[in-house]
Amino acid sequence: MDSFFGLNLELIPYLAITLIIAFTLHEYAHAFVAYKFGDPTAKNQGRLTLAPHVHLDPIGTILIFIAGFGWAKPVPVNRFYFKNPRLAGILVSLAGPLSNLLLACLAYLLFFLLVSLGLLQGLPISILEKIELFVDVFTRLNVLLFIFNLLPFPPLDGYRILEDLAPADLRVKMTRLEPFGIIIFLVLIFTDLGDYTINPLLYDVVPSIQGTIMQWFASIFLR
């Protein structure tokens, strides 16, 4: 047996480590920015921490390996604490996806820094291949989470940003549509409609962004 639900077993440890780090920092970023804008809700519930077990949702994590998508425990946010609810709401929502983009950049920064300093020289080829595979999985999945969470479907961060940008009357209508958002999202994921909507983002845009980040850091450290 070399696969699990179509997933290469070799990748599972890399995916597990990446998800623990990515989900944890994503939710922590939401909690941290909300706290900085005056909302102590997440802090009072023990969510202002980098302890993974506080943020990971067991079912959401398992589904990543089975269905290709999943989630962490959403951070509670009380907008009534914000002096400027719209601006604070947008920045709190952006904090999660941006944390994943930052992780991807940091991974390439560390990797190419080690390469440029010659600290990876002399390692067995098998070890080098594992390091390169982990960096690829780590950056690709974090870029994926960055793009995925900015999609305009509830309860994703992109939808929350649209809510805060929308006029008050439109926000009311959007709130009424929220219960149907997950249904629309699942239809796009599991039907041919995804070939024209979500799939181009995930399978074209994600590799393109990952490649751009990699080339940028490579151009800095490997001149």
C-alpha cells in the first residue's frame, strides 16, 4: 500500500507537519490582530496562543487527507469591541491568509539562505531530496491556503472581507445568503463547474505564485 485515498503515503508526514503549522499560525494571526484592535474574546477563550491543539479541528484536519479540503477551529471575533468595525474586520480577516503567504516566503528564505551559505553541502542525496520535497509541499500548501481562504464564499475570510466592504443594505442580503454559501461552494468543488471557477485558481494560480516566490528568493541568494 503506497497511497491513502489517492494520496501518496510519502507525503502524509510533510502534509501533517505543514497543516499543523499553517492552521495554527493562521488562527493565531486572526486572534492576535483582533486583540490588537481591542477584542479580547479570542484571548479570553485561550486562542491567543501558538499551541496547535487549541486551533486544530480533528474532523477538518482529517478531511484534508480524504477530501482535499478542511478547516481549523474558527477564532471567535466580537466586532462590538472595534472602534472602526469595518477596517478592523477587514484586517482581522486578512491576517489569516497573509500569515500563510508569509510562511511560504519564510520557508524559501530559509531554504535559499542555507543553500547560499553552503550548509546543505555534503548531505546525502536522499536527505537533500526530502528537504526539497518538504519545502515544496510546505510552500505549495501555504500558498493554497492563502488563495483558498480569500475565495468569496462563507465562511471563508474572503467572504468576510466582502461583507465589510459592502454597503449596509447589501450586507443584510449577504447575511441571508450565508446558509447557502457552503452548498454553492461544494457544488463548485464536486461538479464540472469547478473546472471554470475554483480549479483554475487552485491549479494554475497557486503554482504560479509559488514559482514567483521561489524565483524571487533564488535570484537574491543564488546570484
